[in-house]
Amino acid sequence: MNYFWIIELDSFCTLILGILIYNFFKNYDRQAKQHFYVMALIAGTISCLCDVNWGLIEGGFIPEPRAANFLTNAIYEISSTMMGYYWLCYVEMSLDSKFIKTKYLKHIAKLPVIVIIAGVIVSVYTGALFYIDSDNIYHRGEYVMIHVAMSYLYLIITSAHAFIKSLICKNYLKAKEYRILSMFLIFLLILGIIQLIFPSVPSVGVGVTLAFLFVYIDLQNLLITVDALTGLNNKKQLMRFLSSKIKADSDNGNLYAFMLNVNRFKKINISYGHVEGDMALIRCANALKVANSNTSNFVGRYGSDKFIIIAELDDEDDPLRICENVRQALIKECEKDGILYDLSFSFGFVQYKKEMKDIQAFIAAADEKLKEGKIERE
């Protein structure tokens, strides 16, 4: 077996994962779910490092004893299983799952890790999961598939959950995030099968690296389409969403654009300062989220103090009901915070027509309706 290229490949994977860890800590904002993400990333990095050390030992590059080889493989088996556990915790928190918030169930989720730790201890005496022969060479044990099953159990469960949630979630942005999370398993499954069939090919480390890299890049791209202040979709995501909607349906007679403007926003900024102005926009965004939480409506910040809703309405649906729902949600948001000034929206909405040449014409028509019905704004 050529150990040199195994060491080289796993070292490269370790370097990539190390860069991801570094970038993560640069932007770490101490959210609970991010803690689980970085722990999964660290566990994956440790498993790659173990592969590097294994290659150095069995390739004869460093004179480590059998005990060191056993310890290296033991750490690999435990860390790879723990990576699955931490990834499950991260995804379940991202899905806002009640499962991970229940202490009893959270302890049950640790059972696969406990099984592998127990299996490693037993392997010292029986070689159940793996053993190191007198020539200091690693061999799979009779029950090695237990390790494989425990590691992938986490990933299969959480990927299936994320994918199902992506199908039923009505929030466009959240559904896309859930689909990204569900893809984590694909790389590890394909490359894990390759290593299972060809033990000399260290493809699992590559799978771990590609999985984290794919999710990291796609989630970062998703953040680019989110307004930093309000957490709503931004204008770039609006264009992408409308483009897909209009192309998917040649009729689009039930597609509506609602343009919303904060009344007297300049006065709020002048009287109460820009910090409070930002808080006013956040309250408006929160009201929009609440009012549209049980719908498939697209909600975004169009710019400055303007917001936009894209909704597909049935014939019996009243567009004015959407405006009223938002208005009531904003009243409740203001009452909750006890603000001393009037915070309200002006609305303008328009139905999509075939004669509208492009997306900009559709949005401009809604903006024109907003101007027509505008009230007391300075």
C-alpha cells in the first residue's frame, strides 16, 4: 500500500478543515447551534488527523509502538461518531426541533457515541471493532460495521429530517437552508461506501471535507441574499425568486407584489436617532415575519424603509387581508416594546399581468400603487 499519497491527501483535507475552523472563529457570534457546528467541524478534523498519523505509523515514517497505532484508530472511531452527534445537534437546532431541546431525548441521542466508546474498550481485548497485529498493521474487526452504522445513523436521521422540513416549510429562505443541510450526507455516503469497498482508499476524509465545504459555501451564499439588519430576504434574492416564479408559470395571474413603506421614517430618525431608526425597521421586519409565518409568501427588504411581499393568491383571497394582517402584527409588535411614537406602514399592491415586460415593471407597478395611496410621509 502506498501510504505517502494517503498522508498527503488527508493532510490536505486537514488543512482545508483547519481553514474552515479559522474562518468560523473569526465570525463566531456564540449562538448555541454554532457551538455544535464547530464541534462537528473539530471532530471531523481530528478524524482526518488520525488518518494522517495512521499513515505515518503503518507507512514506517515514524517509529510509533502498537499502542500508539491502536490509540490513533480508537480516537478516529470515536471522533467520527461524535462528528455525527454534533452535526445532528446543529441541524436539529437549525430546524428548531423540539427533540434537541428535550434533555431526556438529547441524552438518548448520545447512545451511539457511548456504544462506540464501549466497543473501542472491548476491542482492546477482543478486537471486536479493529485490532493491530504484531507487525503494527491495522485490521478491521468482526463488528466493524457497528462503527459504520452508528456514525451514519446520525447523518441519515438528520438529513432525512432536514429534507422533509424543506418540502413542507413555507418560508422560501428557510426551505433553502434546510435543503442545503440535507445534502451533507451525500458526500459522506458516496465516499464512505468507496472506502468500505476499498480499504486502502482514504475517501472518508475527502467526504468529510467536501461535506463541510459544500455546506459552508452554500450557507455563506445564502447569507449574501439576506438583509443584515432585518434578517429578511434582500433585493438580490427577490430578483432570483421572482425570476424562478415567472419562468415556472406562464400565466401568473395569481401573483401579487405588495410594496410597503414605513410612514414618517425620516422623522423617527431625526427625533429619536439612527439607532432607534434601525430598531423601528427591525420591528417592522418582525411584524412581517409574524404576519406571513403560516404562508408561502416571499418577504423581503427592498431598500431603506421599503419592504416587499410577493404572494400567490387564490381567487377567493383578498389582497387587503394581507395588508391588514401586517398592520395588526405591527401594532402588537409596538405594544410589546412600548414605543412612544407612531410606527405604521403605507401599502401598495398590484397583480401580475402578461403585458408587464419584466420583473422590474412588475415591481415598479407596485411601487406606483404605493405612491398613489401614500399617507403623511416626510
